[in-house]
Amino acid sequence: MSLLDSLPHLCTVQKTVATRGTAAGGTKLAASNVSTGVACWEQPASAREITEYDKRGMSVNRKVYFASDPGVEERHVILITSRDAGVTSIAAADQIALEVRAVSGPDASAGLGVLYKVMCEEVTNITP
């Protein structure tokens, strides 16, 4: 079995949606789950990748690989919810929130097949 058959992490993909506010009548941002239990592989971005995206005006510090098209865009947030393919769940307070900054096509190769790479920035102001 190759790594592509069993990616080591699980995540939840969320989309930020605007909802009506309560008393003030304004809008409020809320997270809505798009998909849960998605197999992925989260890693720190390399120094070269950080520099490359910085030149484009994007701040990145993490990358997430998927074996198939995750269907994410820049408005999505990826929550790393489990390590070791679901064996080790992460408590909600310790989940890693990653805002999607850029999505590459299915050209990121791992030598054994094609992966989809999503460049992200870890954020701390999002509550899972």
C-alpha cells in the first residue's frame, strides 16, 4: 500500500458564509462544513514556497496534499481534525485551522501518482 492510498491526516473543509446579525442588524460570519473526514497530508511549507508566494503577495506557511480534487477555493478553511489516519483525534480546541491561499492543479507529483496541493496560512482567529 502506498502513501497515496492512505494519507496520514483527516480534515474538515469549511466555507465561511455571511449570516444576518441579531440585534444590530448587521452580518455575522459563520463556518459551514462542506465535507468532513477528508484524507489529507498537512506539512509545513518550504522556505522556497514561502518566498515564492510572498512575491505574489500571499502569506503561506502550510501546505495540504489531497489524493483527489478537494474542491476548495480561497474562501475555504481546512481544519486538521485527526493525525495518523484517524487513529489520533485532535481535541476541538487544538485543531489546526488553515485558510486556503492558493490551489494548484493535479500536477504536484509524489513519484507514485498525482496529488492536489493546497497552499494555506495557519490562522488562530478562527474557532472550529
